[in-house]
Amino acid sequence: FGIATDENFVITTTNRKEITEDNFRDLVQDGVTLYLLQSIDQMLLLATKERIDFLPHYDTLVKSGMYEYYASEGQNPLPFALAELIDNSLSATSRNTGIRSIQIKLLFDDSQGKPAVAVIDNGRGMTSKQLNNWAVYRLSKFTRQGDFESDHSGYVRPLPIPRSLNSDISYFGVGGKQAVFFVGQSARMISKPAGLQDVHELVLSKEDF
């Protein structure tokens, strides 16, 4: 740092609390910004930058569906929420060479757990990385990184044809999560990639949050 052996200096936090041998373990953590100063009250000659990492509050995800669907006054929002869930299956089965099977089940048997809406398809499935990408809020299917197969180059969004299996309902990477938390309190995604033996499961739960 270019400090002479006979020069005094202090190390402080951004709120000018001096780092000492006694408080070092409490104040110096990963990601903390520190000042190296000649004195604790030294004027800063230049503007400083500090990196801030944070997680959004879980209400950003949990309550977004309620806001999104109730914002459309005069409409019955439930069909739109179900359409978002079905869109995942439409994308997953779009490259099937055989029959495309998509089932919607309403489960009300308390012996099997809480009431649920189940959407089941015979699509290509997702790897663990793809499942992780699906869980990320506002990660568009067009910008997802890694091995997410929906993010193929040269994709041209089809024209919106009513009741068409090539329609692209969920466009911004938000719809699936919003639909889940509009309909219920948790989501469970179980997927087996085609040609692989591993089964991957993801749970997003308001209770867990």
C-alpha cells in the first residue's frame, strides 16, 4: 500500500469504526468494505464504491402472483394462471416425435396431502441446472444461461394463435412462479431429463420461506 515503516495508519469500516485486535472477528466479514486511512477522521479525497449483495424479500415472489392476477379487473384470472402452468408443458413437449401428453389434475384427497393442481407431461424434462434456472425470478427463457434447452439460438416467437400448441404464453420468465403463488402456497417440480436416469425435484414453499 506504499506505507512507510514509520507512518501511522488505521483500518476502519465505512462508518468509521476502527478495526482492532479485539473486534476484528466481529467486524471483518466476507464482502465488507474497509478504509485504510491516516486517521479515523481523515477526509476522503475521492468518491468510494462499495459492492452490496442482497436477497430480495420472499414476498417479491410469494405475493407477486396475487398482485399480477388481481390487477386485471373484470376478468376471471384462474384460466390465465392455469395457462401459465400449461405453457411449461407446451415448451417441454414441443420437440416430441410421438404423442404429446399433457394432463391437468385437481387433487382434493386430504389423505394424499393438501389440495393441489398437478400438471403432468411427457416432455424432455429438465436437468438440475435447468430446474434451478426455472426457479429464478425474472430469468427470461431467452436469457437463461447454461444448458436450458428452451434458450435455443435462432428462436422466433410464434404468432399468437388462439388455442394453438405453438403459442408461447409465458414470455418474461415470471408467469410460472406467479401462477403458482396465485393458485396456492407452494410449488413442487419433479422432472426426469429424457435419456437420463436421474430425477430432480424442486420445492418452492411460502412456509419454507
